[in-house]
Amino acid sequence: MSITYGFYNSINGDRKANATDMSKLFDGIIRDGIFMSIGTSMVVTANSGMGIRIGAGRAWFNHTWTNNDAILPMTAQISEVLLDRIDAVVLEVNATDAVRANSFKFVVGTPSSVPVRPTLVKSELINQYPLCYIYVGKG
């Protein structure tokens, strides 16, 4: 059996707390996901050409928070000449020591005559959460 507690001010370095310690306080209170009552809930809408817009909103994933306080424009990779594909727009939570950041990005699907959704990363340190999937027709 283990008891944990906190937080107390450190005296001569005897108390150590990190971001995960602080975030675990919310376990059971906040569940992973996008907050549906804030902004436009990060809804993705079409823009001109290959552009999209990610709406304002907040999310909580893997003991981290993301706040997008304005419309964020992004542009998809150009379409293939002969084959269709399906791309994903994701919120990526990257806890690797080299990155330690949350970001929005495109995961480009594999071109095919019968395209399927791309496989998203789900590992101990990197997780991609889909906001939407986009069918990108050839040409």
C-alpha cells in the first residue's frame, strides 16, 4: 500500500514535483478529450484550395492541456496525380525529451485506388488524436 500527498514547499531540495505529479491531481475529474463547451471545440472546417481551419478550443490528453485560442489555418499536402488518399488532422501529444509539446499536424495517408485512413501513432511517449479525416481525391 502506498500513500502519496502534496504539495509542500521544498526546504533545501527535500520536495520534488514535476508536471506529471501536478497533472495527476486531475485524474478522475478531467477525462481525456476535447472540451465541447469551449470555443468551437477545435472543429475542422474547409478553407480555400487545400486549406483547412482548426477552430478555437481546449483539450486534455495524457496529463497535458492544449489551448487553441484562435482559428488556426493549415494547408494539406497536394493531391496525388493518379490515386486518392485519406489524410488525418490530429492533435499530437509528444512527451519525448527532445520535443515535450502538443501540436496540430496532418498525417498523410497512403495513395490508393481504395484509400484507407492512415494509422496514427499511439505509444508510451507519442499519441495522435484525430480531429478529422479528409478524403483527398486524385488530381
